Amino acid sequence: MTSLVSRAKAAGYRVLCMTVDLPVQGRRERDVRNAFTVPLKPRAATVLDLARRPRWVASALLSPPRFGNFEGSAPTAGFTSIAQHVSSLFDPSVTWDDMARIRDLWQGPMVIKGILHPDDAERAVALGAGAVIVSNHGGRQLDHVPAPITVLPEIVSAVSGRAQVILDGGVRRATDILKALALGASSCSIGRAFLWGLCAGGQEGVERAIAILRDELDNAMTLLGTARIEDVSADHVRPRSKGAP
């Protein structure tokens, strides 16, 4: 961790984002159903999938994926060795004291991701975080945790303008962004949207994905009658009635 932080600083990165909601891997039932293991153990279904995608297989063999953030500090022989290395890094004993140590090491703008409780949000801000990301890690780790948007108003209230509050998870359309802004978020994370664009078309794909969201946002704001982002407020959303499906 110290090495990664030092490398990020030397490379000119301005903001450090720490994810704090995954001390151990959750029970990912989809992975269990698919018999996903590290190292990989191919099944008949895996072989069939590869046979149906010869161009992808050829591309992967000629130019295998690289994990630049681990180069020089971890095994780099392939996906399996990297995955095993990453699994060994999980540390359930991490505390707020460790976060304070990293805060002292970085000394630049810092974001803490994985906050779902107002008390944790307050503690992150007291530690010096310039923003908190409200996230449940995609809902893939612990069943029955709340959706980030349901706890967003409480966290916005707890932070009380002392830091940015960013909503993460499930943002697929501009109307999702508007809901988050209406409930007090400063901004949203749109990881899936730009990753899909990146996979489909590189930089142009990312630019296209962002343009689609921007056009949707303009359209939705016009239909709402809101000329500026600042005009979007809690008056534009209505909580679901109790007992509603």
C-alpha cells in the first residue's frame, strides 16, 4: 500500500480514493454457480464460450491483459497470479488508525469510498476526507445492506457541507443522476457506463457514453422545468409509499 501511494504521488495523481468496505470477499453466489475459482478450472461451458469467440481468444493470447498498478510489486505472470496476490491483500484488521496513517502519507485530497452510515461519514470527514462515496460495493458482498440512495439523505445531513458526497452504484441513466442530486449528492460515479464505452470503442467509446448521459440529462431537466443543476431539489422526488410494490 505504501508503495502504491508513493507511486501515485510520483505519477502526479491529485486525489487518492480509498475503498474501505471490503475487509474480506463476500459470498458471491453467481461465482459459486459458475464454479469460478482462482486458479481457474475450465469446465465444458468455459471451453464452449471460448470456442464461440475465436477472435477474442486470439486477441487475448497475442496481447494478454496487463495490470500496470501491480507491475514491479507483485507477480505479473497472468490473471491467476495477480488474482491470488490481490486475495492475499485483504486485511480484516484494518482500523481508522490505519486510515489516518495513509492520510498522513498522502497529504493531498483524499476520498473514502464504501460509506453507508452517517457516523462513518462524520468520522471520514473528521479524518480529513474531502469527499465520501456512498457505496455498498455494487451490492455483491453482503445481502440485505441498503441501497446507497436510501441512506444518501442521512449521510448528506451528517456531512453538512463539510465534504462532497458522491453516490455510487446503479447509475445507468441521467434520471438516476437527477435522483441522486435531488437527494443531496454532489455528484455520481458512473463506472459501468464509461467501462462499457471503453471496452466497445476506447476513448471514443467513453466520450460517446458521457455524451449520451449528458443528452439524457438535458432532456430530463427540460421536462422537469429545471434550467440549472442547482434547481434540482428534493421537491422533484417522492419516496415510495409504505407497502407499495
